[in-house]
Amino acid sequence: MANIKSQKKRILTNAKAAERNKAVRSELKTRIKSAVNTNGEDNGADALRLAVKRIDKAAAKGIIHPNKAARTKSRLMHKLNAETSA
């Protein structure tokens, strides 16, 4: 346990930030799964749009790395394009 007052405060703020980031990452996973599991349904485009929006938002806030966001979007588009062409 830290002895310095500022470090004790930093531990608390880091815990709060980690909790917020955890919620965002969880939502990202849910959005990506829902976009992948649409199987060409009508709401597939909306699910994809929401997933990409959340990925971009998380990257902008620094929750995920920008390269990870780009890679995830690329893989998502690749999967959905393969579904629609097949």
C-alpha cells in the first residue's frame, strides 16, 4: 500500500478509470458479436454501423490502441463482405 497521499488518490482514480474502460470494452465485444451474427439480416447494416462507431469512440478516448481499432474494423468488414458475397 502506498504511503504518499497523492499516490493513494492516484490508486483510487485509476480504479475508477479501469471500471469505466472495462464497461466500454465489454460493450465493444457485444457490438462486434451482434454485427458478426446478423447473417445478412435487415439490421446488419445498423449493427455494423454501431460497432464501427463504438470502436472509433474507444480509440479516440484511448481505451483501445488506434491500430487495434483499425485492425478490428478491417476484420469486421472482411467478415461481413464475405457473408454478403457468398
